[in-house]
Amino acid sequence: MIRYLPKPIVRNQEEQVKFRWKTFWWLLIMFVSAAVANIPHARAVKELTSKARDFEHQSILQSIIGNAGAALILGFVFIWIGLWVSARANLGAPLIVKKLTGKTFSNTFDRKTILTTVLIGSFVGFLLLLLLKVQEYILPMETANFRHPSAIPNLFASFSAGITEEIIFRLGIMSLIITAILYLTKAKIPSNKTTWIGILLTALIFGLIHIPMSGKYYELTPIVIGTTVLGNVITGTTFGWIFWRYGLIMAMLAHFIFDVVFHVIGTPFG
């Protein structure tokens, strides 16, 4: 089946080094913008959890400044890790680099790759919705503490998570893990085995990080914890594979499409 997929993106290490700073600033702008875009969702969650007092005296401008300030620090760290500290992993953001070299949009973004990414993101989204329905009959979870935010805040959250989480987990953490393995094994380039270890370990971390988020909606029973970790390991592995094969932008796109299917169309917590 792999042979029918679009060919993996070719990464030019010299160009990635040459355009590293420009790539850094583009990614930082994206990260901060995406963090600010999450404000409607964050405020909706606080309203639903009766924590409206946390922002009733806070203006939208204050929320923007607060989110942007935190994102500047967080984004700086993980983008730096992905582009400089983990350069040996040779992952980076190849499509941004390709565009910065002067390539046209059509020469930078392959239509077949985009379509494949959208289809994979959609498939995994609907698959997890189906698995969640099956689980309701086999191992039902308790009733949610409160309903899920509506579609519009979730759409903003989908956009935000698609960018910020891929920069943190795939560009930052996954690249760092692979680079650490290369350092420990004294290898010069990552093998497929090394890359898969990085993908899976990052996916596990991705799953564990989402446990507190599930705790906002449910009591953290073993079923809830297991469902959260397993679901996010599946998605994290998918996004990691796409990041490895097609680059950071495609991983962001897959993540966004998945979240739209799962959280906006599916609204599983509603």
C-alpha cells in the first residue's frame, strides 16, 4: 500500500541551515497566532466549568497579551530545539524552507500529498469516533462533568492545536528524542528504527500530556486514562509518521483535520 502513497519529501540539509532563521521567525509567528486563536475555546471551557470569574475582569486584549507572551517563550524554546538542537535528526520544516527558496506554491505543496494528508486525518478522526462508540457498549465511561464547548470554539481550538502541538511534540520533542538516540548510539543519520522509536515515544508523551485535559470533563478513572492515552498514541503516531514522511506543515494539516472531525463534527463529549 505504501507504494501508492505520495513519495516522501526530500529534505535539503544545506537549505535548512541557510534559511534556519527565516524558518524560525515564520514558525514563531504561526505559534503565537495559533495560541491567541485558542482564546475563544479557553473562555468557553471556563464558562462551562463555572470558572467565568477567572476572566470576568479580564478584557480580550489582556487575554491576547497573556497568551501571546506565554506563546513567545514556549514557541521560542521548542522551535529552537527543533531547528538547532536537533539538527542531526534532519526533520525541521522542509516545506517552509522550500517556499523560502523562491519556489512557487504549486512546486512547494504537492496536491497528492495534501489530499493524502487530509484523507488520513479524516480517516483517523472517524475511526476514533467509531472506537469511542464501541467502547460505550463495552467499557462505558461515567457521565461527563459538563458538556463540551460548541462547534465554533472547537474549530478555533482545532486550528490552534494543529499548529502549537505539532511544533511542540513533533518538531521539538520527537526531533530531540531522535537526536538523543543518535548521540547515544554515535550514529550519523537516523535509521528507520531510530525514527520509529522517536515517533512512538513522542506519541506516548502526547497521550500522557492529554490526561489532565480529559480530567476537565471526566473523573480520571482507569478507563478514562486508558482511553485518553490510547487515542492520543494512535493520533500522535499518525502525525509523527506524516511529519517524518511529508514535513511539519503536513503534520499540522493532518492534526487540524483530525480535530475538526473528532471535536467539531463528532463532538464526543457533548
